[in-house]
Amino acid sequence: MFLKCGLGTSVELFEYSGDHSAGTTLRSSEVGGMHVCFEVDDVHEAKNRLLELGVDVLDGPNQVEEGPLAGFNWIYFRAPWGLMLEVASFDRLGYENASSERLWSAREPASRNK
């Protein structure tokens, strides 16, 4: 299954079948751990929608208060198979006060993504 991510790339989701491991899923901060982040318009609305769907949502939304990522809001949640996922939103980030460079955004016009 492919998920279209805004005006950008798509993400392919698929399920493996086979032996089940008794091992535990690595945390995102551990070597070999990982997660996928999706940019959304409003992380608070996304959290409410995830909770309505019965998704295991971790604490948050969290917000970076200062530094280059000031204004970045996020929450982590678990897919049914244990993979850590993240949704994030921001209007403006701290680094934009000192630079004309901008992060690429799937929800922004091409002019911002230079």
C-alpha cells in the first residue's frame, strides 16, 4: 500500500509474513532503532484523531521552545505492529530568523522548497 505524503513523495507500507521473533522492538534512540515522521497541518488535531481511532499515543504534543527548531511540535505513537511513528507540525522554525534557507515541506508551494 502506498500513502501519498502531501505534494511530495509516497511511503510504501507492507507486511511481512514468517517467523515471529521473541525480541523486543528497538527504541528510536537505540542503534538500529528507527521511526517515520509525517508532517501534518496541526499536531493537536492529529493527536485527537489518533486517539479517536484507538491508537497508542505517547505523551505530548511536545514543543521545542528555543534554538534552531523552536516552534517544532510533535508526538510519537505506535503502529499496531510496534513501529514508532511521529507526526509533527510547525509554522516557522527558530533557524528561519537567521537564515533564508528553508526545510523542504510537502505542504508548501515549490517556492518555499528551494
